[in-house]
Amino acid sequence: MTSQKKDIKKNVKERYAQAALSSQGCCLTSSCGSLTTIEDLGKKLGYTPDQLSIGLGEANLGLGCGNPITMAGLQPGEVVLDLGSGAGFDAFLVAKEVGLEGRVIGVDMTPEMLAKARENARNNNYSNVEFRLGEIENLPVDDCSMDVVISNCVINLSPDKHSVYKEILRVLKPGGRVIISDILRSGEFPESIKNDPAAYTA
């Protein structure tokens, strides 16, 4: 891995560790227009009032950019992988959809986020959710073991997206589904942004 990619990963990890420790998402620490609460942001991203009111403590930090669950067509008993699971909000919503006969694995590279997610799982008695430390470019998940892979505004943070997609393909069962909510650019970035590791988390 190049030094630039290492710098990007380091900055992303530090930024999300800070978000976990402060329990405040990125949007609410910068400019969000008229959005003033995480609930406001969640409604704008397509979460239902029921999803936003399930009371998961500090699981919803407002770090997503959409709601991949609405398009996932989740079924009871499915095994789902959440890439960059953060404090666990989407993983917990998925757990309700797949039921106790299903399972959710969240992977995150930030120990502070994992600690928060695991605490939220304990406090809310989620027995079908597991959180693992790992990077989305090298998933700590068996081959052909997932029915569904979801990701909410995480793949854009990776400096090696090719490896991320290779890993998704590796862990999916034949006929598995991938649902991604993310940020896309509509034009070319100036070199000053391309070469600024901090821009990945701005």
C-alpha cells in the first residue's frame, strides 16, 4: 500500500474514532443546511419514523448518506454483512428484518466504533448481531457465506475500491445481493483534493 493510501486510511480511522467518542456524526459537526438533528437527517435519507424511533441509544450517529435497507428485500433467516458498520444502526435494523433465525455481521476498522456497537448490542439484547474488527478491503468473513452485503456511505472512504468489490464478490453466496448507498462524483476532482488524504473524510 502506498504512503498516500496509508495516510488516507489513518485519517479516516481517526475521524471516525472521534465521531464514536463524541457520539456526534459528521454532518452535525459541519454544515448541513437546515438539518439540525440526526433524526432530521435520517428522515431526509429515507428512514421511516419507526426505524428512527427504535431507541438504540447512540447507534445512529448520522454518518450514512442513504438507507440501503429499503432496497435490500431482506428475508427472515438471511445472513447479512454490513460494511463499515459504525455504531451499529443499520445492522440493528437489518437484524429485525432477518429475525432470530437470521444473522448480521458488521465489520468496521475503528475500535472505538466497534466498542460502541457492541455496547449498543448488549444494551438492546441483540443476539443475532456480531461486530468484527476488520477492513473492507480484507474482510474477516468466510467465502460464499453471505446472502446480502450492505454498505452505507463507506466504500467512498476506501483508497482501494477494487479490493473492496473483489472481497464483496468473494464473501457473497451464488445469487447473493449487494445494496450500496454511497457518494459519487459527477466530475473530475482537482489535484489538490485528489492528493489530500483529509478530503476523504471532509
